[in-house]
Amino acid sequence: MAGVEKRAYRTALLATRQRDEALDIVQDAMLKLVQSYGERAATEWGPIFHRILHSRIHDWFRRRKVRSIVGRWWGGGEDDEADPIAELPASAEIEPSAILKRHDAMDALENALKLLPWRQQQVFLLRVWEGFDVAQTASVMGCGEGSVKTHFSRAVHALREKLGEHWP
Amino acid sequence: MTQNTLKDDEFLKQAKRVLDDDVATLDPLIAQRLQVARRQALDGATRRHTRGMPQWLSSTVAASVLVAMAWMLIPREADLKTGMEDLELLSSAEDLEFYENLEFYQWLDAQPSEAG
């Protein structure tokens, strides 16, 4: 689990764009893995962990959606509409040293990934970063293999278009 | 393999490398928090195992404690006897001096009576 947690955090951060939310999601997923699947062989932990992680991220999106709808019902009005600027990480969360250190290539990739729909983002990270094959990815995402192939193809196409020929 | 596929493969390798580099230079504070979270998850599992394993043992201990308490709290026959003796002593109209010399009288009573 030690090698996976940082990638899991980065995955959750890409989805939520909020550091604390991402940390909570990863912690929750680790707890669930150990509590419910601790008896399984360590080799099985990777796909199981990602299934839990992606399920937690999915739940997070759903909760946010519900909150947004409820907020509108209870008189929040337009202020509660999802605001892309408001969803960006708070300035306090961006440390100047981290910005300086961060490589331009990662910035560009991160920005391009953020523009993808969540399912495409998810499939790209699972296939490319975690090295899961189509079947494993389908199992983690809870969808068919055909759907994985479609999402992946679209993700790669969109990213290449966005990043251009000379990236990184 | 087409030119486009080759480009895709190269692109995917680059993407993986960039992502790996990013994680390798993750904010130390975040890395530490993740490490703590992992340790807590593993500790929680250990505690759960420790707690769950000896259920039969905790039941036995609980039963033993109940028996011990009952043994201590329920008055035994000897205690009852002593209590009654104390009560008799306290409610008696005899002179206190008589009781102070009781041992002597008991000894005297035990002596064989002299003929005559």
C-alpha cells in the first residue's frame, strides 16, 4: 500500500481539486481496504484499493451534486451554482515553493487532465499510471471493457490535442 | 504499427514519466499525512483483530468476575453465625467484665471437676 498512496492522493486531488478532500478520500479508502480486505493476498490489494478509491471519488461527486441541488432548493439561488473559479484550490493551498518546483510538463498535463470528463480522467490514470489492463480497469470502474476502450481512446486523443506535438 | 500508434505509445510513456516525477516530488507534508493515514489504517486493523479474536476469553473473564462478586457478597454460614454471636453479645444484659473474662471461664469449665 505504501507505493500506491501518493498516486491515489494525486488521483483524488485531480478529481476533487481540494487537498483535504483528497486526503480524506485516500484515508477512507485505505481504512476500508484494510478492514474489509486485509485477509486477501497483497497482490490483490492494488485493484481492490483502486475500486474502493474510485468508488469513494464517485460518492464525493454525488454528494457534491446533492448538496448543490439542496442548496438551490433552500434559497441559495445562483450563488450555489457550481462555479469553476470557486472550485479551484484556495490560494492558501498553493504553496509558492511547490509552484516553483513543479515541472511545466506536469502543469500542462494536469491542466489538460482536469478538462477531461471524470470517466476519461479515471480510465487514463488507471491504464497509464497504474498499468491496469482493460479488464482490470473495467473491474475497477464497474463498467464494460468496450466502455473502457472508448473512454481511453477519447482521453488520449483529447490530451494529445490539448498538449500539442512538442509536449513535454 | 502506424505512425500514429507509435506517437500514442511515446506520448503515454511520457505521461507516465511526468506523473511519476510529480509524485516523487510530492509536498513532504502531504506525504507525511498519507503515511500517518496508512499507519492508522493498519493499526486499526490490528486492533480490530486483537479485539475480535478472544471473544470467548472476554466472556469467560466476565463470568468469573460475576462469580467472584457473588461469592464475596453473598453471606456465608460462618459469617451469619459470627453476626448472630455479635448481636447476642451486644444485646446481652451481662456485665462487660464477664465477657472480658470469658476465655478464663471457658478454660475453667474445661477442667476436670475435682472429686469431693
